[in-house]
Amino acid sequence: LLHIGDSQGLEPSDIAVVSELEALRGEVFDDRMRFVSVNHTKIERFDDSLNRFQRLTTLDLSHNHLTSISGNLALPHLQVLNVSQNFLKSLDCLQHLLSLRSLNASGNELASLHRSVHMLLPLARTLTRLDLSRNIVAAHPQYATTVVEVLKSLRFFDSRDLSKFSEKYTHNSGNPTFKLSSSSLQTKRDRDIVRRNF
């Protein structure tokens, strides 16, 4: 377990890029780590030096100032990635995370279906939980249908349990659309959310 954040006594300015922390590698970093959390800092970017953590299963980079993750992440065992509350504009760096099951990228600056949802196509068989809420792309008229069409293994989408809907979606006239039963929508808030997003 590695956690770097406000509670570690490091100033946010001390953490600019992970590769700059290489001097601490012998004291802090262990390539066998399975969980790394670097959050609530002013980190603006990470590079593919994260790839040295080949046994990593959980990576939390939430609540930073990330604008990019340069290179491609190649972490063969990574199952959970949290990059929420950053400034990411694309998810293109995630295409090689073929074991990823859960991705939280809510609260970023993702604006296009191509640079967000379509970038996740290589993960279609493994990704079961996805949260892209509080991004500009979530307002796109084809957002929900595109996500479900591209990522058929999803069970949770933007904090909603898809199994609670009687039919996740159906094809009508060649256009994928959600078909929801009123019994699956328990509260007025649930119904309002569905009307806005689906």
C-alpha cells in the first residue's frame, strides 16, 4: 500500500510528476505494490513510469489536477482505476488496461464520445463498472446508448445498477435505446435522472 496525499506531510508542490520521485524509489516505492493512492495533491500529469508497478491491482489518482497521463498505461493486473475529480480530456491512455473492471473518471473535462467512451472499446469484455458522470460528455444525446452499445459487460453505469432495469436496452429502427419499466424506478429522483440521461 502506498498513499501520497495531504496526510503524508508532503507539500503539493513536492509532487509534480511521478518520475520526479524516482530518488525516493528505494525508500518508498516497491515494484510489488498492489495498491497505490496519490490523491488530493496538485499533480498535473503522470507518465508511463507507473508501468513499473506490474502487480498493481488498484490505482487511485483522484482529486488531483491531472490534465493527462502521457504514454500508455500497461499494468496487466490493474482492476480498479479512480481518476475522478481531475481535468482529463481523454481516456486514450487506458486502452492497454485489459484487466480493468472498474473505472471512475467522473468530474473531469471529457467532452466527446470519441475521446472517452470509444477509447474504452478494448476494455469491452472486462469493464463492469464505469462512472463518467459530471463530464460534458454525459450531456451528449447519444451518451447512454453509446456506452451500453460499446461496453456490453457493464453492470454499473454512472452509479446506477443496470440490473434494476427490466431491459438494459433494445434496438428500435437501428437506433439503440433504453427501455425502462416503471417498476425499476423507485423514486421520483430515479425517474428524473433517467429522463435526463437516458
